[in-house]
Amino acid sequence: MSRNDDVGPSEVPSRRLLLKGALAAGALTAVPGVGVGVAAAEAAAGAAADGAGPGGRYVNPLVRNRADPHINRHTDGHYYFTATAPEYDRIILRRSRTLRGLTGAAESVIWTKHASGDMGAHIWAPEIHHIDGKWYIYFAAAPANDIWAIRIWVLENASRDPFRGEWVERGQLKTAWETFSLDATTFTHRGTRYLAWAQHEPGMDNNTAVWLSEMATPWSLKGPQVRLTTPELPWEVIGYKVNEGPSVIKRNGRVLMSYSASATDFNYCMGLLTADARSDLMDPANWSKSPTPVFTSNDTTKQYGPGHNSFTVAEDGRTDVLVYHARQYRDIVGDPLNDPNRHTRIQRLGWKPDGTPDFGIPVADTSKESV
């Protein structure tokens, strides 16, 4: 993302069934390189202030009960926000001229799931993009009668204002296989538009890997598709073998792709892929993978399961902002997917002297009184 964003039975059962019983013993703190050590605890002492933007501290959570958040700062001066609703039944949209304003912005339901058939269940992870003068929303959905046969779908709106006009169903975005697929994001680089997404590869012992392909149209792939990362490291396979939720930011001569890993409880965390901006992005050998997670749960700030992020920019047009969801407690009763309290959060994304991103730790909750 640039600072000015353009910008029948299922073959794959549920994540719970694919690797049922595979929950690794222990928490992330037991994985080398992941735990909240002394240095991290010391850093947490000032973490609340690190959520600040140019206008002062952000109020977190930014939007409650909204997971998989995506914020697009459009050229019209507005921030457009969409995310997963915990009922998994609709696509929502908010708009504000400031990031803080998204908290109280009116929320519109711009599309609802079908009563039967395709797109009838598990409406997940919408993203809104403006491409060639039209608005597009990429999202995941399953048939009402086969709720784990999740695929990627596309909506299109030709109106200048995405709250007006008609959202047309462009149909399923077809990939190489009819398997569990979700979390599509799109970006351009050196004149080419790409789609990155998560999908289960037939014959692989995982839930999802992250894939990349050039696009032919905003709703179709040019192909081929290449695998950029598969869950293989200890912190990527806790509970489920998951790489998902890719998001792209380009800075300092690099193309950076964050992604989320492991089960959606407190083990959920983020990794990072990096490619030289001059390289062929379709060659997996040109991408390097972080050996340890770049963003994890933190006991000191009491933020758990941070992930499925997007990137945006602050009102000054220069300060990068990390957008993600997290819970305010570690322990969950029952299936984490049935817990509605993944809240949208934002904080400043830092940069190290060598030009690589410094995600820091998830900031503590704030309140309006503390701003």
C-alpha cells in the first residue's frame, strides 16, 4: 500500500477438523523468540503512548467487535473502514476524515449474506479498494448448506461514493483449486496489480498458505499463482497450521507483506515477508521470511491474539499506522471463532535505522479521558 492508496461437500473441512487435536502444548511464551521477556516488559511500560499519531494518542479499541479490519485512506480525504462482524452475516462500511472519527462514525450495511446457496454463510474479512475509478470489496463466504466451503468473492460499485450506487456481485474470484480460500488483498507494484490471499493447497498438511498472482481484472487472476509462505515454524502451527491475512506496504526499497499465523486465540500472531522492490515478486525465492513473529500477544499491555492487520497512513500523510484486531483477555471459553470480542485497534508503525519495520508491541487500552 502506498501512502496514497489506490488504490456438494467441501473439499476442505473446518480449521477445527483439519487438525483437530493438534493444539500445541504451551503458549507463545514457550516458543523461542516469541515470549514476553524482560526487554519486552520494559518496552511495555511506555506502550500506551506509542499508539499516538500526529494529533495525539489514539483511543483504543478504535472500533469494538470488529475483526480483520481494513482501513483505506482514499484520495477524497476520507478513511473507509470495513471489517468482519461477529455474526458473520454482512459487510459493513464506515467513513471519517480522521482515524479517531471512525469510532463514532455511522455504520452502513452495504451487503448481506444470501438466504440460501452461495455466499450464505461465514462472511469474513472484507477489504475495500478503489481500482480504475470503481470500488471493489473482496471478502470470503461459503454456501449456506456447506459453511466451510469458503471461497473468495468480489463486489463492485461504480459510484464515486461507495455508500451510494449499487454493489454488484462480480462472483467468485477463481484460483487454481476449489479449496478453502480467503483473506484476499490487492496492491500494485511497478505498474502491475497483484492479488495475495490464503488458501489450502491439495495434498499439503496445512490449513492455509499465502499465495500471490498477477490480476487480469479486479475480479480475476492472470495466473499463475505462487506460494510465498506455508506454516512451518513453531509459532505458525500452534492450534492450526495457518498463514493467512496478508497485507502489503512498500517502503525503503522493499515490498513488505505481513501475515497472521496459528489459531485465532492468544497464539495468533504476525509474521513478515520481505522482497527487494526491484525484484520479480512472482519468484518466491525473492521473498525472505522472518524467523520469529513480528507482533504477538503481550501480558503487560493485556492484548491477546493481535493479527489480521492492514496498513494505513495518519492524517499528516507521512506517519504509517498499523491496523489490527486483538482481544482484551487471554482465555476464551469454547471456539475462538464464536467469541465476538476481537476489537479493531491502531497504533503507529515504527521504522528501524536499517529501514525495516518496527511493529513494537500491541498498545494497552486507552480511554477518552486519557487523551
